[in-house]
Amino acid sequence: MISAELKENLKVCLTNDKHSIMSDVTHSKGGDDTALDPHELLEASLAACTSITVTMYAKRKGWNLENVYTIVKITKEGNENEIERKIDLIGNLDEEQKKRLLEIANKCPMHIFLEHKTVVHTSLL
């Protein structure tokens, strides 16, 4: 569970039981542009989940994956949203291994979550 507490202007502190990060919006939206905005945090969630999932799989297989660079960008918002994701697999991998790691990237939990319909239930504390 994540909680968000307003700190100053539009900057918020996001916390769970162990960690905290900040989020803000750009000057043009009234913020101070001091941290990732909420859209960037969503992009970051998918990028992190992708890199972690691919790395875990490669480690389990004993493959020589040295690093994973994942770039995520929200490209369309509206009735239908679109996200572009590009993955660079660094290491001594053959084409079959790369193909399999791309398949595994599509199975990361955030990817699966984002592809399904989501309902948000909101209430007052």
C-alpha cells in the first residue's frame, strides 16, 4: 500500500512501510518540477518490472545477461491508452535467448496488470 502526503505546493511524498519517494509536476502544471510526475512513475513501474523480470529469468537459466535497459513512454492517452517499451539486452546472448527474454518481458506483472481493465474504488478515510 502506498500513501501520498502533500509536502509543498504540488509536491507529494509517497511512502510504504519501508521506503519513500517524491512526485511533483512541471512548472506549466503549477508544480515545481522537483521529482518524477505521476505519469513518469507509471512508466518507471513498467520499466523496473520489465528489467527485474527479465533479469530474474536469465539468472534462473544461467544465461549471460549483463544488463537490461528498458525505456518506457506513454504515447497515447484517452479511451484507449498506449505505451511504447524498448528493451536493450546486454550480454552474450544468442537470438533464441533474446527472443525468449522478449516473451518473458511481456509476462512481467506490471505489463499484465496494465493490459487488463482496472476499476478504482475511492472512498474517504
